[in-house]
Amino acid sequence: MKSPRVVAVAGSLRDGSYTRLALGHALDAAREAGASVELLDLREYDLPVYDPDAGEVADAERLMAEIREADAVLLGTPVYHGTISAALKNALDYCGFDEFEDTTTGLLAVAGGGTYGPTLEHLRASVRAVHGWTLPHEVGIRNASEQFDERGEFLDASLEERVRKLGRQAVEYAFIDPEPITEHTVQ
């Protein structure tokens, strides 16, 4: 079996982003599990607000190709007002079935405070709408500024393990072929 390609989309534009930092830990675990990995940092893409009448946008095409060619995608976002960041939402607006259908997708939400549940729900709904397959294991990080030391290492070993598990599962389930139950398969 070929080695899977796992990409992570960092939905934070902030320097020193905890979202980007956590995705790096997940990608490290994916690499250790045998995947080739890449962090797609939205700061490196010129993505104007999505306009379906605008035609091709060069950086959007590049982002879409990176996601389309991946065997698994990790989506990471800071929690802004109970939902995903505008940067990630805009990037996802450029994507569709071609990028996500039957693609294993892991979800990570990073909160400055304590609530990330609705954000993960919004991510899950977005992936489901384009027929992606989300991993049941999701990661939410509360009080992000208190979770890392000055070198970017996790202070809580159990939280680190949850993030690393997300990366490992992206590799483990990269080639899953979820077969829906239909009336033809039910006996």
C-alpha cells in the first residue's frame, strides 16, 4: 500500500497561532505513522472573499489542488464567536466535492476560552456537505495560551496524546472507503 499524503489546513492568520502549533504536532504524529505531510498555512495564499462569479483565482486553484491530492485532510481553526475563522470558511468556500468527497478529514478547534463544541459541529457539517468523511476522534483545545510551553510543547500529556492521535488516525483511515448502507445492502 502506498504511503498516504496528509495535509493540514491552518485556519488562523495570527503569528504565534496555537492552531498552527497544534496542527504541527498532529502532522508530526502522521509523519511518524508513515505519511508524507504538509501544512497549508492560509497566510501564504491570496484568497479574496469567495465570489462564484469571479472565475479562477490562482491561489485558490493551488489550495484546491493541494487538498484534492491529499489522502487525508486535517482542518484546524481558532474559535471565533463560537464558530470557525473567516479565513478557513473562505478557503472552504473555494472547495467542494472534488476536494473532499470520500476524503478522510480530521477536525481540530482551538479556543482562547473554554468553548469549542459548536465550532467542531460547524466544521463537521461543512465537511459532510461536500461528502467528506470526518474522523469520529476530534480535538478541542480550551484555554490555548495555557496549554503550551515557550518552545511550543504541550504542558498536558493527555492533550498532546489526543492531538497526536488525530494525526495517527488520519494515516490509519486515509484510504477508508465508507460504504453507505442502502436498501440494496440490507438483507
